[in-house]
Amino acid sequence: MDTNTVVSPTVTIKQKTKKDHTLLKSILFLFPAWILLLVFFVGPILLTFYFAFTNLTLTGSEAKSIQFIGFQNFITMFQDPNFRISVVKTIVFLLFSAVIGQQVLGFILAVLMKEKNKTFRRIIGIIVIAGWVTPEIVVAFCWVAFLSDNGTLNMLLQHIGLKPVTWMYTFPMVSVVVANIWHGTAFSMLVFQAALDDVPKSVEEAAVVDGASRFQVLFRIVLPMVKGSIVTNMVLVTLQTLGVFTLIYAMTGGGPGTSTQTLPIFMYNQAFVNYQLGYGTAISLILLLIGICASLFYIRSMKVNV
């Protein structure tokens, strides 16, 4: 037996002690981060699940004595016609604002800017990103000023001889969808720009040499290569759109009637207008469930491994 291959028990113990010491240092180093995650992330999530099954309110006797009521909030929710309307409005807003609007428009802008010079890309990028970095409340007031009865759009229509339209009343959902597309498209454009820049030019040039058209290169080569970025962007944009509250509330307040009452608006009304915090928390879980189901659907449909 070669004596050089024999490991001394003392050496093994020292190595194990060193590993344990390194592990302990790592745990102590991450301990503050764990505490912050428990207090500000895990804790609120657990409380949200708990409050959804209680009769928690902001005022009254029930605010002093919280009681566990099981699935009563969910039973009341699914029996409420306004909740069903809000789910439909949320899906419509999500489909046209995120899936069709921001995703498709962002990809088109990224493709159109791909072969352009840096100066052109910089100018267009600044114009588009300006809408993204603008706070939602400012975006809402800008679009109210643009679409109101005496707003800019109606002034332009009158200038060319057309009758003004009460956009916020006649087409309320279209108004908030367009406003959200204008506000959020820049994010999708940036994601797709980064993905398209990573596609090797040699692959595209080889396809063109083989006789592929521009659209064939785009749909058969480029899109499959950026599939992961498409799914990632779709998930992020979907979750962001599901949480849109300020934009809709400032523009229409969920109205007229319930025409733009998405789940965040409905949840706010139940929790902070009607003071039913437990009921509002139960609605937030349904909103969370919709986001999870939509994300899983995107991943499965695009066959992306995560």
C-alpha cells in the first residue's frame, strides 16, 4: 500500500472542523438577511393566509375580536356577482394590456430597432422609456387630460371636423388598456432588445443564404432562440398588470359602474371602503392564484424548463 494515499485521522478531523467553521460563518453572515425575509416577506404571507379565513374588519366589535370563520369569505366571494364581473374585467385587461399589448408591441419595437444605428435606437429608446419611468399616478392624469371631454384628443378631432367622443365614459376599458400599454411597453422592449442582441448574426446570415425570407428567419429561427426571454417577460408583465391599481383608480375609479372594476379595485373597495379586511384579503389570494396559474400556463405552453 502506498503510504502517500493514507489520510491521517487528525487531518480528517481538522478538515471537518474547518468546514463546520466555514458553514457557521456563512450562517451568521446570512442571519440578518434571513431575519429580514422572515419579518417582511414570510410573515406577511402567513398573516395574509390567516386573515383570509377570519372576519377581520377595520371598525366595529369584530375589529377587536378576530374570529376564524373558515371558508365563509370565499363562499361570499363566489356568490357575489360583482366578484365575477371583476374576474372577467381582470382577464380582459390582462389579455389586451399585457399579452397582446405590451408583449407584442414591445417585441415589434425591438425587432424594428435591431438593425438601426445607435443614435436612432437611443432616441427612440428614450422616448419609449419616458413612459415607463413616469409614475402611474402621473400617467393616469396625463391620459385623463388627453381623453377627457375637453382633452387634447377631442380638440384634435374637432380641428379636423369630427365630433368629440366621451372616451372615458364610452370606452373606459379601452382607455385604461391603452394607457397601461403606453406605460409598460418599454420594459418588454428592453427585455426583447437584450434577447435579440444575443442571437448570433451568423445563424441569421446562414438562413438567408439558404433562401429563408425575413419572416421565416424571424419566426423559425429568432423566436425559438429567444423563447426563454419571451416567457420570462410574459410572466413579469402579467404579474405587474395584475397588480395595476393606481392607474385604473385615478382614471376611472373602476367605473363607470363596474366597467373597469378589476380585482385590485374590487379588493380595495371591500377592504378599505367597506372595511372588510378579511374579505379583501381573501380576494387577494384569488388574485395571487390567477397570477400563478397564468405563469404556469405560459411555461407549459412554451415548453420552457425551469
